[in-house]
Amino acid sequence: MKILVTGGTGYIGSHTCVQLIEKGWQPVIIDSLVNSKISVLDRIQKITGTRPAFIEGDVRDADLLQKVLTEHAIEAVIHFAGLKAVGESVSMPLKYYDNNVHGSVVLMQAMKQCHVKTLVFSSSATVYGDATVMPLKEDAPTSATNPYGQSKLMVEKIIADLCDSDPSWSITALRYFNPVGAHESGLIGEDPQGVPNNLMPFLAQVAVGRREVLQVYGNDYQTPDGTGVRDYIHVVDLAQGHLSALTHGHGKAGHHIFNLGTGKGNSVLEMLNAFGKASSKELKYKIVARRPGDVAASWADPHKAKSVLNWQARKSIDDMCQDTWRWQSQNPNGYP
Ligand code: NAD
Ligand code: WQD
């Protein structure tokens, strides 16, 4: 099967391309490289022995999309391409709505034009807003606390309307919890530009000596140790979830939504300790004020994905930390 992977040189996209190739499917990547490096392709080739087809371009370019869908005889699309920095989305909302919402509309229009009607969309647990009842099931109320989250909710709504209007579409929105970790080879991983916004890449940069100290955003939450609790999921488990969604969705009409998480929450201090163990380093940290917009705790109810997709996360937080450390220590400055 030939799969168009938008954003395929990015963090989650690159790990998914590896899994697709290993399953014998053929990813065709389109990526503008706005947040990734072309050298990712060398690494995918090193892991799998296959270099995926790559087209440098933007998903808002309708003509390019139609050309790629047709010339490569694409059967299904996984849509990762998007911007994901929550803080930046607050200061530059139009950039986020244009990239994430408009980009998704242009993609679905091109797919319609070319009669490709199977899509897997990268959604996020951010669509549960500031929910406090855990674990989160797919039918929990949704809301947005920032333009990034709103862009994901808007695309989910557009998908629902599209599937209502034409039952020949099969679209699966996957709501990821907190993706972390790296491929076990240490050849691909997360490579944020500038100061990392997220916990795991920050910890990795402290361990490798690029940053001095982790700031822990608050220790006065109603959680066992007072620090924020999240459902961290290994990126390779997450990547496999996309293959399960494609296997389940291909040919099954309608709009499907699944949480991809482990169903377990871990605190900031638990992650710090696990990363210290994996890297054999003492990681400096200091407790600072809460980060505005953070919730105390968030974790998934992953049962729907298990029963319908026959998918479940298998890797532990020790696996996540060990694999992140292998990637970070082998590539202290990220991709060349
Ligand atoms: P990433 O930034 O590493 O990958 C996204 C890729 O899309 C990058 O390679 C970037 O260059 C490309 N891109 C962005 N806009 C584009 C455009 N208009 N046209 C073509 N390419 C474009 O991010 P990621 O962590 O791999 O996330 C992938 C998807 O998953 C995103 O949609 C993100 O919102 C979603 N998501 C990520 C997380 C997370 O914590 N990483 C959690 C939930 C959902
Ligand atoms: C995790 C925990 C922080 C950094 C974000 C997006 C969400 C989704 C996933 C895309 C929290 C604490 C963090 C640091 C810290 N992305 N922390 N010091 O906020 O759960 O989710 O990424 O869809 O939309 O909002 O992840 O990794 O930023 O934070 O103490 O330097 O670590 O307060 O408790 P978050 P995160």
C-alpha cells in the first residue's frame, strides 16, 4: 500500500515511516522542512534499508498535492504536517489556523479530487481542554485553551461534517497524549529547535549538558508528589497505532476517534528520576511557579483503541528514557 505521509520528516512522522516500511508499505513523504531536517531521510534509510520517496512542499499547495496523490497512486494519507508550539500559537494565531486548519482543508479537497478517501489525522489530548475527570474517554467533553488546541478541534469538526456529507470517507482522528522516546537504534528522535517547550527533550538536554537545570513548573498540584502528571507514550508505540488505525480504517466508512495513550500517569519528578537512572546522571532541577495553562493531571482511557484497533502501548517509562538518552547522547546537537 502506498501512503502519503504529510510531515513525514518530523518527530512522529519519521518513526511512523520506519514502521510503514517495516510492514512492507510504501510511505511517500511531503514536508516543507519548516520544523525538520532532510537528513532524517538518511537515518530512515539506515534503519530500514529503504529511502522513502520525498517531496519538499507545503500541504497548502493544492496543485502539488493533486500531482503527488495521482503520480504516486496513493491509497491513504497520514496527516502529521502542522505546527505544534502552544505558546507561539497564542502570539501568532493566524499562522496556526492557516497552517493547521487551512492546510487540512486543502489536503482533504485534493484527496476528494483524486478519490483518495482514507485519512488518519494527528489530533491531540489537548482537545480535552482543562478536563479534571480522569481517565479521559473519547466521549469526554472537548474544549480548547489556546489556538493550537482550537485548530485541532476545528479540524476534527471539519472531518465530522465531511464524513456526514459523504459516507465513502474513512477518517480516523488519533488523539495523542504525551509522545516521548526515540527509535531504539538511537538514529531518529525528537530534535526541537531552540529551547524545548516539553519536558522530555528538556530533560535530555540537561543530561547531555546543553542546559543547566530543569525548571519544574509547580509542586503544589493535587497530585501524589505535587508535580504535574501526564500520560507519556513511547513514539514507537504511537507510530504502530497509526498502522493499526490504517488497517482498521481502510474500507471502514465513517469518522473514528481514538485516544493513544498508556492509561497511566507519571509525575514530573518520576520522569526526572527515570531519566537520571537511564542516563546515569544527577539531573539538576528547581521548583518554580506553575506554567500558565497547565492542568494538574491528564491521562487516557485507552480501552477503545485496544478493543477496536487491537492496539495497546507496550513500552515503559524506562524504555522511553533509555531510548531518548541513546538518541540524545549519540546526537547531542540533534540532526546534522
Ligand atoms: P514535528 O514538528 O516534528 O513534525 C511536523 C512536520 O510537519 C515537520 O516536519 C514540519 O516541517 C512539517 N510541516 C509543518 N507544517 C507544514 C506544512 N504546512 N506543509 C508541509 N509540512 C509541514 O511535530 P510532531 O511532534 O511530529 O507532530 C506531528 C503531528 O502530531 C502534529 O500535527 C502535531 O500537532 C501532532 N501532535 C503532536 C504531539 C507532540 O507532543 N509531539 C502531541 C499531539 C499531537
Ligand atoms: C509535561 C509536564 C509541565 C517542561 C504539551 C502540549 C499538548 C501536546 C503535548 C501537542 C507538565 C512539566 C514541562 C518543563 C516542567 N502537544 N514541565 N518543566 O504540557 O502536557 O502537553 O505537549 O498536541 O498540546 O500542551 O507537555 O511536556 O510541556 O509538560 O515542569 O520545562 O512537565 O508543567 O506538567 P504538556 P509538556
